[in-house]
Amino acid sequence: MTTTLRANPGVLRIGLARGGIELRQFFRQREHAVFTFSLPAFLMVLLGTIFDETFPSGVTASQVFAASIIGAGIISTSFVSMGIGVALDREDGTLKRLRGTPMPATAYFLGKVILVGVSSLAQLVLMLAIAMPLFGLRLPDTAADWLNLGWLFVLGTISCGLLGVAASGMARSVSGASAGMQLVYVGLQFTSGVFVPIGALPAVMVSVSSLFPVKWICQGFRSVFLPEHMAAREVAGQWELATTALVLGAWCVAGLLLCRLTFRWTNRAE
């Protein structure tokens, strides 16, 4: 009798399977999924309809705000959702149970990356579906703009997702993670030119916010969805895409290092 040995599935295969589980769990929690997607969209509609200024070039303040908050919506589904999700897995014992299985830790994080990537893409599509008919926001009309949208999306979700994992390790509970991350997320929107035009902010505030990804992600999204001449309204008078790529790339590296320093499989009390 011949015995056929089956090779153990690789990390990639296990990670893809874990990603499917993460997606099913996320969308089964309807209240959480609805809140995650609806909050940025609600803020876009609510605040976007308040702005009635039209610039000499014909671009409206609502379009500028919509472009900015699309970037902020991506941060919500990566930084906030990732941080709360990992904190929840730690608190309810999921991480502890997974650690006792043969599943590599890399596969767990790959599953989280898949969840963040899919949910962030869905968030982008949803907000564009609202902003285009409601505020007249245009899709990118050149290959360069589409390329910029692609790397901004990838670097933005990776950097903010890693920072979410790192931040979850510093929280004592899910409620603490949720409160802390929402506070940081909302606060940085005010100081990064999302809710308030960045040109109207104090120079010190802009300098501080320039240390974090939110300012660069939202500025990058403005460069994609707004005409080139709107760059003159930025603090530097230009889109600074090269600097944006460097800052977000640096935060990807820093986020990975912070994850290694702060990640915990169990709560401190255990």
C-alpha cells in the first residue's frame, strides 16, 4: 500500500484562508461594519453641504473637503479598525488560542492585511459614489493620477494599519483602544487640513501634524482629485508627492518596528 504524504499548507495559503475568515467576521458584525463605513460618509455629506465657497478657478470648497475626507476614510478603515480589531482579538482570547495552534503569526497578520485592504477599497468606492454626484468631484483623468492614487492607497493603508496594530498593544482594553484611537484620529483631522483648510491653521500646528501620516495622505488625495492649480493653496504651494511617499514609507518602517515592540498575544493581566 502506498501512502501519500500531503505537504503542510504554506504561510500564504493559510494567510489567505485567515483573510476570508476575517472578512466574514467583519461583515457579520453588521453594526460595526455599518458604523465603520457610514461615519466618514456621513461627515462628508453633513459638512460638505455646509461649505458653499467657490474659488475663482471654479473648484468648490465642498470638493476640496470631499477629496480630503476620502483620505481620512481610508485611515479610519486601516488605523482605527485594525487597532480595535487586534485589541478585541486579544481581549476575547482569540490571539491566545491562535498562538496555541500551528498557524504562523505571519498568517494572522496577513489575514488582517487582507481585511484592511478590502474594507479600505470598499470605503474608497463608497465615498466616491457619494462625492461624485453630490459635489461634482472628478475621477483621476490621467495615468499619472491613477498611479498616484494607487501608491497613496497602498502606502496609506499599510502605514496606518501597522500603526493601528502598534497602538492596540498599548491599550489595556477594547474600550481603551477605541476611545484612544478615535481621539487621535479625529484630532489629527482637525490639525491636518481635513475639517479646517490647512492654510488657515497656525504654523506650529501644521508642523506638528506634518510628522504624522494623516496630513500627507489627505494632501495626496487632494492632488489626485483636484486640478493641478489647487496645489497653490497648500502650505508649500505644491503637492509634495515625493515627500509624501518618503513620509509614508518611513511610517511603514516605523510602524513595523513599533509592532515588534508593542504587540502582545494576551492582556497584561494574564
